[in-house]
Amino acid sequence: MNTTHTLPFTQLDIRAPAQQDRRTVAMKKNELLSIARPLGRRIDCIQGDVWITQDGDARDTVLSAGEHHIADRRTRLIVQALKAGVVRISARVG
């Protein structure tokens, strides 16, 4: 028997000017967040634990509260909440 599981999914496409380019997102356990064109964006784990993966990159990152990741590729980035929490996606750095 083949079973398909559907996870909550949010597409985040940040196009606001840099000074307004910050989003804080509350995530439920297993919820997915997709970020288009993430190069240089900073992802802060404010609460909980998240797993980050990026198209074309074999590296995966797990963040706990207080940790951050800076995207170093242009390809789509996926954040999955390993438990309920909050992430902040900030403007491009540098």
C-alpha cells in the first residue's frame, strides 16, 4: 500500500525593499517554508529547532534556538520545523 503524506507548506517570496525585508514566521511541527532566491539571506531560529536544505546543495543544516544560517546559493531553500517554533528571515547580508 502506498501512502502519501501532505505537510503544511508555506511559500515565502520576499521582494520588499531591503529596509523592510524581514519576516518572522511561527511554524508548526513539520511545517515547511520555501524561500525563493535566498542568496545572502539570514535565517535565525528564534524558538524550536529547524532543518534547512537547499536545492543543489548536499549540505543540510539543523538550527536550534539562538542559532542562524546564511544562505550561500541562489537556489530555493526549504526550512522544516522539527518542532513548533519561530524563525526570522532577514534581508541579504553583506
